[in-house]
Amino acid sequence: MMRRALSLAAGVAGVALLLGGCAPSAPVNETAASSGDDVTLKVWSWRTEDIDAYNTIFDVFEKEHPGITVDFEAFQNTEYNQILTTGLAGSDGPDVPMVRAYGQLQPNIEAGQLDPIDDIVDGLDDIAPSVLAGAKGKADGKTYAVPLATQTLQMFYNKDIFKENGLEVPTTWDEFIALNDTLLEKGITPMALGVKDDWMMPIFADIVGSARYGGSAFEGEVLDGSKTFEDPDYVASLQIVADMKKYLTPDVVGVSYTDSQVQFTSGQAAQFPGGSFEIATFASQAPDLNIGSYQVPLPPDAVSPTPVSPAYADGNFAINSKSKNKEAAAELLNWLATPEFGQLVADDLNQFSAIPGVTYSNEVMQEAWDNYQKGEAPYLLLVDFRYGDPLGTAVLGPQIQKIFMGEQDAAGAATALQDGISQWFTPTP
Amino acid sequence: MTATTSRPVGKRLTLGSFLGSGFLWLYALIAIAPLVLMVLNSFRTMPEMAKSPLGLPLEPSLTSYQKAWITADFQTYFFNSIFVTVASVLLSTAVSLLAAYAFARTKSRIFTLLEGTFLSGLMLPVYLAILPLFFLLDSLGMVSNLWSLILVYAALGIPFSTFVLTGFFRQLPIELDEAAKLDGAGSFTTFLRVHLPLVRPAIATVIVFRFVPVWNDFFYPLILIRDQKAYTLPVGITRFFGEYQTDWATLFAGLTLATIPLVVLFLLATKQIVSGLTAGMSK
Amino acid sequence: MPVTKTRRSRHTGITLSRRAGMVFVLPALILFVIFILYPLVTALSYSLFDWTGIVRGDFSVLDNYVTIFTQLPYKDAIPNAFVHNILLFVGAMVFQNTIGLGLAVLLHRVRRFKRFFQTVYTLPYLVSPLVVGYLWSLMLSPLFGPVNAILKGVGLDALAQPWLGNPTTAIWVVVFVTAWQWVGFPVLLYGAALGGIPDEIDEAASLDGASSWQRFRDITGPLLLPAIGTVSVLTFIGAMEAFAIPYALGGSAGNPAGATDVLSLLFYRTAFESGSSNAIGTSSAIATLLFLFIFGVALLMTWLMRRAERRLY
């Protein structure tokens, strides 16, 4: 509103604001929408770290779409769900909220808080089906949002540490083990991992173990009921997780996620198993850090024929069904589905866009993208097992923590996971 | 202060009193060390801290404070927090004074019931009621309005404040009222002119003990405030956590800035609080 | 918070008519009803319905209560979290309130630096619980935390721990940090209560040859009973409602592996982070039980306290 401070509309709004301050019952919001042709779209997100980048991106949109102003507001990630829950229920919510993907999106859809966009937005067909699945209603199969980004999970490494110690990116499991043993001998922590934060654990498990249990093939078998998480291959993949303990800091159970980031960026650990969302964080925290990424090689007896990068769709933009500016919101969503926006996502946000045809000028990103193209797999527990209570990720996370504490074994953790999701999950043959 | 006039009992320097004061100093160290560390680290830089967690700021740097104050928009949050806290504490103290006076000067079942209801408010996990509260304020069009926070905090302060104040009013001898009545004063005048000045220490206690939780609360503004210009300091800080989660120096600077006003308030008011509490306990 | 032992019979009388009294109570009553009573009762009624997101469905009687006692994750998480709440209460009574009482008694005999000590002990209480939790989780970090660095520096390597990552120590860290923040509260309250005990009583006993422990046990202690009662009830309520410090130390999931989980965190997770579309129904059921429990026990404690007092005086 301040940007158009000179216009009469803003003056009126300002008076309304003042009045609102004096008389508690007078509404303060929704003043901008009522004035003339100019529309202000409220966009909400949990990416506080990307506020500047988003403002730059939406400037491009505003220039191409005169009359629409985008008011971008970011809230802290950990509190975003509750803010969104009440925000979509109330009258002053966002026009275009960034919403979670897959199972976490369903409560919003079931409550009728979002509008289906199949007939409103062009270009959805170009998006990969596995990515678009994250934006669909489980019950009605309709699309409710434009996916923003794909996250892939890989092993990041510090190129300088590798070079100084004459180490190469491993291509076989034996090389991978030898690499970590060498680092250990030289007194360098091989991997930085925040075991204290449970949500990081299933991510780590899929980075080292997805190929062992068979990635996409296993996904199909679990969903149709021919296999369960107690399958020997899945248990073996958790055993790999347990075996990695010696390559982590001695007191790793007390290391938080942020500690592990600092450990890696300050050069105290050589590798960081994590998601592509780390690339931007690492770049801003430690601009001089020289990083690369690789897919963990095939472990012995792996079910998958090639190494894989687990991946999932992350972040969707939707239209609030209570929005008073649906036309403008549709205009924005259409723009968010264009390669132009996709390219801005790649360049300014350092994320892998969901839109095909985007190129990556950043070397680190290109490398991670190439890895992903060589072997894809779903980040299984997030993609398929967050449609009920308890969430698959919320069950496995603490179980893996217990493995690292020595209170649980791989088979026990797998059983607990199966018990937890059986609470709501029924296979569809 | 009462303490200076009352002579301590044990006057000789015994082993016991030596150990006693040793314990007092030791605990003082435990209480203050983490806070000192927070302040010291706010003057250091991130790489320094990652290399050695313990250390003095040999070359103190103020960049963290600049970052916190300017980029995080702390000044706006400060102003909002002061407005909300002062207004809500004053409002809740005012209505609680009136109610407490009534509880202390009436004898009727309905007032006992009301007093009990207010008191039970102390035991309610009130934040559990956030959803209906949000819908209520939303239907009144008050979301993102600082007055919604003020009213909610004022209401939340009533159980504690009436509990403390009622006790004080009950101690005031009934003869005071009778004398005032003979002079022809109405009940409100009696309350204002006779009783209010006498419960001043209690008012100080209530104000300070409500000021602290309201100033520090982040839960209600998180849900009720959507406009960044209306953020209070604690919400500003949670947002700040998101942006600077691995930039500890800046975080420490922000945390220090957020804590200073309360410390100043408390330093100014310790005497009042202690005498207020003592007066309340002693009768 | 002062504990008033009013001699009602002599001091209290009626000077306000019922109507005048109502006028005095009205402003507080209006605020209380609108912003506390109404939302709370509404929230409790939510537990009796089936929900789809924020849309209220059918009246489901006690289905939500059955769910939280028979289904995963609740049937495991509730007992686990409940035990931690009780541990927080016991821990606070044993450490925070005993240390607080000890400090208050010592302070009462001290002349110099009295105000300084009072202020220093109360400082942590002024800091936001979120900040306190954050500060301590950095202090206790096994990689960058000064606590382990100090232990190793003085040759106590064996004691250096992943404090917040070890399930046996993690909950005690929560107890300790809570005590660290709140100790000023009992110090101030007990200090005030001690200030209210006439010195003559103590001095007379001293002349009679009673040792200081005897004097504390037989005179000061019993006179402190009302204050101890109030502090205990408030500690109980605080421990059962604990949220900010466990949240800042172990996250909403009560890391590691539920070792720092408490009922408020479980409520929070259920309401805002679960995959269930009936989140409001289930979480309200948890909240209702928590409320009833706190309310019942607090009433019981108050009643016991009153009875003990009556027996003494």
C-alpha cells in the first residue's frame, strides 16, 4: 500500500487504518481491494530466507501485469501450518498461499479452502506427473495448485577437503566406504548430520538406502500390498543407516540440524547428506565454500539397478477459495506455470523448478540436477505416507534416532513404521 | 525496604554464614553466566564462535547489532510491543482493581462464585482456546489489529491480578470505609481516594508480574497478527530465528536487544515489587 | 503472589451493596467472559464433534476420546508425555523450589548485596522462555557448546555429554533449564513471606537456645506453609502446561525420540502438524482431558493446603 502512497486510494485506506486503530471493531484490512482497478494480491509463504528474492521475482510479474500488486509475506516455517490453518479459515487470509504438498495438502482441500485449478491454469500438462501428484486431491484427483519446486536428496561434499586429501567421488560401494574410512583416519568427520532433529532422519535413510530397497519399484509394491515395510530389503536399507553411525560425530545424537549445517559450512565435516534446498542456504552462509554432490553408490544386494536420488515436490501455490481477487490470482498462477517464472526460480531462488525447460547457470545446481536425471526415486515416506495420522516420516524419524542411541534395531524400526502407517493406510491392489 | 530495618538474627561470622554467602554467590554465577555469554557472543563473529565456543570478544564487533536493528526492523516491533504491553497491563490492572474491591467488600454467594470463576482462570491452559478466539476476533474484524492483542492480554491478566489485589483489599480495615461513609463519600470515591493509595505496592507487583509474560508472549500475535507492521517483538524474533538460524552472533544481538527493556524495568521496580510482596505476605 | 491469611472475621465486612458490587465487577467480567470463558467452552465442545479440516461435522459423542486412548500415535504418546509432565513437576519441586527456599532463607540473613542477589536471581525469569530454550540448546551443543568445552577444559571429559541427544539426560535438561529460569519466583515469594514473620519470634527462640535448624523446623517452616502451598499449586499448573521451554529445546516432536515430549507439545502437534483431517477433534479431546486433570488436582491441592493450615493454627 505504501508503494502507491500518492494515490487517493491509499489516502482513503490510511484514514481507514487510523479509524481502525481507534475503534477496535472497525476492520483494518481489505481496504486496498475495494478501490478502482488496482488489485493487491496477498501471497503467503514459509520461505523467510527468500523474501528479497521473491520481491524481485514479483516485481517482474507486476511490470508485465499492470494493475496487480503482489504483497509477499513470509512466516517462519515451523509455525506456518498453524498460521495457514487459521489464515485460510478467516477473512483476512492470503489470496495465493504457498501450501504444502501431498498428504499435508489434503486437510485444506477436504475443508474446501482451495479452488481446483485444472480449468483455470494452462501448462499443467507439461509438469511431470510425479511432481503434479503433490498438488492433487487424493479423493477427487483434481489439481489444486501449481507446484513450485522439486527437491532431490543427495550427498553434498566439500571439494576442497576432497582435493587436499586426494579423495575422489566414489562410484562403487567399496569406494564409498574406503572414502569415509580415510576421512576418519585423517581426523575429519566424514558426514555432518543433525540426528537431534527427527525430520532429518528419513531423508538420510533414503539418501543412503533408497537404492537398496528398490526406490520406485518398492513404492509400487507397498502401495498394492504385495510388500510391507517389514520386507527384508527395507530392513536391510535401515541396517545401512545404522552402519553409517561410525562416520558421524561421536555425540551425534545431540547434534541439531543447524549445528550440522555449521559443521559442514565451517569445514569441520567433509560431507552433508541433504536436500537440494541446502544449496541456497550453503551459498548464503558460506559463499566461499566449494561444494559438489553425488549419488551414494549402489550398496551390496541393492534392488535398484542404478544409484538413485530420492525426490519430491515441495511447495505449491494455490488459490484461497475465500479470495476476493480470484481473477488476478488466476493470472498470477498462470504466470507461475510459465517457463519464465521457472527460470527465475532457478536463478533467484536456487531451486529446481517444477516447470520443464529450465536451465541452471549455477554449477552446483546443474551437477545435482544431472545426478537426479540419472536415477530418480520418490522420497517414499513423504510422497506416499503422509496421508493419515501418524505420518510415516513422524514414525520413522524417532525410530532412527533410537537406532543411533542403540535402543532399537533395523527390524524393530521397520516394524514400528509398518504398525504406525497401518493405522490408516490400506493397500489398493 | 523492610529488610533493612529488620536486623538479621545471626550476627557472628560463623562457618555456616560463610558457606551461606558462598552459596549465594555461586548461584548468582549460575543465574547470570548464560546471559553474560549471550551478550559477549553478540559482539563476536560467527566463524570465531564456530572455532572456539568460549572466548572473549577481543575485537568487539557491532555489526550484529546493526543487522538486528536495521534489517530485522526491530524498531517497529519495539514500538508495537511497548504499546500493547503498557495498554493491556493498565487495562487489566484497572478492571481487576475494581473487581477485587468488590470481592473484598461484599458478602454474597454470587460474588464468591465469580471470584472462584476468575481464580479458576489461573488453572486454564488458555492457549488451547486459540481457534475459537481467532474465529471470534475474525468475525469482529479485529485480526491484525493491535487492540485484539490488548483485549486478549487484558482478559488473561484478570485471574492473577484479582487474586493478588483481592487479598490486599481484604486486609484494609473496614473502619476506613465506615469513616469515609460518615464523611459522605460514595463507594467509588471511597475506592478511589481511600483504598487505591493504600494498595499501591500491590499494584506495582501486579503490573510487573503481568508485564513480563505479556512482553514475552509470542503465541497470540503469531496467530492474531498477520500484518508485519503490527508484529510485536517476540513474533519478530521467531521470524528472525528463521532468517538467521545459523548466524548466532546476529541472533544473540537480537535476543539481547529484546531482553534489555525488561531488565531496565525490573531494576527500576525491584524495591516496589519486594515491598509489595512483603506487605501481601505479612499480615 | 502474596498469600494472604486474612482474619476475615475481624477485617472484612460489607460496605458495598450487591448492585454497586456488580457495577465494580462488570468490566472485568465482560472481558473475562468474552475472551476467556467463551473461547474455552467452545474449544472444549469441539472435542465432541467430527471435523474435516476447519469444517465441523457430525456430533460424535466420545469418539475422539476413544481415538486418543486406542490409536497410534496417541495411545503411546499420551502416557509418555504425561510421565514427563509429572517429572517436570517433581523436578521443579525438588530443585527449583528447594533451592529457591534455601536462597530465600540465606538472603533473609544477609545485609549487604541483598537487592543485588534478588535482582540477579530474577533476571532469567525476565528473558522470554523461547530465548532461554534457544540459548541453552546452543550452550549444550556437543559441537559448539561451551558447557562441554568447559568440562573437557577442566579434565572432566567423561562428563561431557550430548545432553539434549541422550534420552536419559534430555528431560532433566528441561527440568534444569526450567528451574534456572523460574528460581527467582520462589526466592521472591519466600523472601516476602519471611519478611512478614516478626523477628521477635525468632529471636526469642534463639535466646531459648534453639539451633538455627530447630528454629527453621519449628517456627519459620510452619509459618511459611501457606507460601509453600501457593508455590506448589502454581508449580503444578506450570509443569502441566509446560510448552515454550520443551519446544525450544526439543522441537515440537519432543526430540530425541520423544524423550522431551509433554502434553502441550502433543496437543500442538496434533492440532497443527498431523496428517489427520480430524485434527481439531482429536486435539481438543487431548486439551479437555489436560484441563480437567489440572483443574481437579489444583483444587485437591488447594483443599489439602487449607486443611493443613487449619490444623496448624
